[in-house]
Amino acid sequence: MKNNRILPLTLVVAAVLAGCSSLPANNSLLDEARNDYSIAQANPQVTSLAAGELRQAGNSLDKANSAWSKDESKAKVDHLAYVAKQEVAIARETADQKAAELAVSNATAERDAVRLEGRTREAEYAQRSAQISQRQSEAAERDARDSQRQSEASQRSAEASQRQAEAQTQAANIAQLNAQDARQQAEAAQDRALQLEAQLKAMEATKTERGMVVTLGDVLFDTDEAQLKSGGVHNVQKLADFFRQYPQRNVMIEGFTDSTGSDSHNQNLSDRRADSVRTALLGMGMGSERITWRGYGESYPVASNDTAAGRQQNRRVEMIVSDDNGKIAPR
Amino acid sequence: MSSHQWYRAAGAIGIAAVVMAGCASVPKPTEQIAVSNSAITNASRAGGAEFAPVEMRSAQDKMARAHQAMAKEDYEDARRLAEEAQADAMLAEKKAESAKARKAAVVMGDDIRVLREEINRKSK
């Protein structure tokens, strides 16, 4: 009976002693909460972004630890440990959320920067395009100007060619005209020569070594006088006309007689008759510088003085026409 | 009434006081129940069922048990269950929010990448 009383008492004492000497039995849920909390505390993202939530979890964990160290009921410790554990998880998720939100906000800024970059590039692209267009249009303009210059040059060279052609045509025309002129001149010269000959022939001129000679016969003078008859004046007039047409030609007037009478008389008569013709020519407008004259008396007969016909032939005045240079060979 | 009887009466009153005091120290956790219900509603609205199904189920389960404990007038158990349900619901809400935020960050990163590619193609 005594033993029976002692045993419970011993057990109670043992239980009290055990309670004092050792910590309460491990609580696995509390261990998990502690472990989670220390991991979260080591995570700078959680400590910086979810400081309030982590502090809340710490307070709850303190309560759980306190309950556990006071050896309160397992249900209470489990409960407090569970709440603390969930609150650590909340702190972790909060940190995750805030980090993601920060990332979104940074990304928004980045997106704006990218958009700005895009617009800047578009603007640059547009500017480059505009510059390229401008350069192209400038090049086109230059090409157009070049083309115009070339066509102008072509036109100028065409014009020059035309002018040259015209000049050549003109030169050819001139050459033709010159040729015509030359031919005409030649023809005219020939004409003149023929005309001269014809006129002189009409005056019954004869061709001699000294030139054409027109002879005024004795019948054209009054007998033994120097005065020209009207027929002689007519002949002299024809000669004067001739010399008017050929101003480069001069005349030599020579008077002759027959052998009848004295020499001095004959010389005088031949002088006067030559002078008479000269005076007539001067009267008809011929320049005195073109006329030379002299009498030869009975010298240089052209026929015999023995017959009347011969003597008549010897009584004469000869007019020698010079060449084109105005020269007459002396007798 | 003998003195012995007085002792008995005093003992009975003392016990009754202790019992009443015990009742007064575990009040009805009406406020906590309301807070926990609100937390579950918020978590559900935030998409907790989709992003944190385990926590959501746990919160709802604990809330149901809390209501049972309330019915049994086991207020201490009801409070603990309601508090745990609140913690679960808050965690579910946070998980949903952080998952959405991470998703948004990923989408934004993709957007930026696409935008950059487009710009690079355009400007070439």
C-alpha cells in the first residue's frame, strides 16, 4: 500500500525534473518555419523589397518560439509556426511581385527608349532618304544640264558646219562669179580688140609694123593748103571717137608731100597739114598730151612721084595708132 | 447553514468563477472570421484558384473547419483555423499577384525584343 502511494509521487517528481532539465521536444513545423525565415533573411531581394512582411513573419516566429520554449501545447506551437511559415512565404512572394513590377517599370522605360530610338532611326532614315532623293534629283538636273550643253554644242557645231558650208558655197559662187568675170573680161577684151580692128578697118586703116595707120588722102585737103575739107573732118571725127573709146591709146600724126615744089615749101606744107589734123583732134576733146606730130616733107614716098596718081598718093597725112601702152615705134 | 456548508458554497462559487473566467479568456472570434472570409474573397478575386490552388484549397478547407468549430463553440480552435486560413489566403493572393507581375515582365520583355527587331529590320 505504501509502495502504491510512493510510485505516483516519484513519477510526478521525475516529470517535474525532466521538465526543468531539458528543452521541449523538437517541433518539425517550427523547424521548417525557422529554416524558411533564415533563408528569406539571407535573400537581399526579400530584405529590401518585403521588409515589412518579413518583420511580420519574424514577429510571428518569435511568438511560436516563445510558445515552444514555454512548452505550450503542440497545437498552439504548430499553429503559430504555421502562420509564421506562411508569412515568410508571403514575404517571399511580395518580394517576387515587387521585383517583377520593378522589371515591368524598367522595361516600360526601356520600351520607351527603344520606341524613341525607333523614331529617331525612322527620322534619320527619312532624312537619309530625302538626302538620297535630293542627290538623285541633283544628279538628274546635272544630267539634264549636260544634255542641254551637249545639244547646244551640237547645235553650235551644226551651225558652224552650216556657216562653213555657206561660206564654201559663197566662195564657190564667188569663184564662179570670178570665173565668169574673168571670162567676161576675156570676152570683153576680145570683143574690144575685134571692135577696134573693125572700127579701124572702117576708117580704112592698114596694119603696119608700127601699128594701125589711118591715112588721110590729098583729096581731103584744099589744094596746096592745110585746111581740111568736110570729108577730112568727118574722117578725123571718126578717129576722135575711136580715141575717146580707147583712152590708153595715143596718136602720132605725120604729114607728107610729093616731090613737086621746093623742099622748104613741102616741109612747111607737111608740118601745117599735120598740125591741122592735130588742131582738129584737140577741138574734138582729145588731150594734147596724147598727140605727137611732125611733117616729113617729100620724104618717105609710098608711090612714084613720076606719075600724077603716084604723086597724089604721096600727098597724105598718116595717123599711127599706138599700142595699149601708148607707145609708137619711131620712124 | 453550517460552516462546512459555507465552505462548500464558497468552493462552488470559486469553481464557477474559474469556469466563467475560462469562458471569458476565449472569446468568440467573430472579427477574425470576417477578416479571414474577406482575405479569401480577395485571394479568389486575384486569381488564387488559378495561380495558387494548394493555398486556396487549404484556406477554404480551414475556413470550413473554423465554421464547424464555431458551431461547436470551440472558439480557440476556430480562431486558429481562421488565422491559418487568412495566412493561406494572403499567400494565395500574393502568389497570384507575383505570378501576374512576372508574366507581365516576360510579356514586356518580349514586346521590347519584337520592337527592337522591327526597328532593326526597318532601319536596314
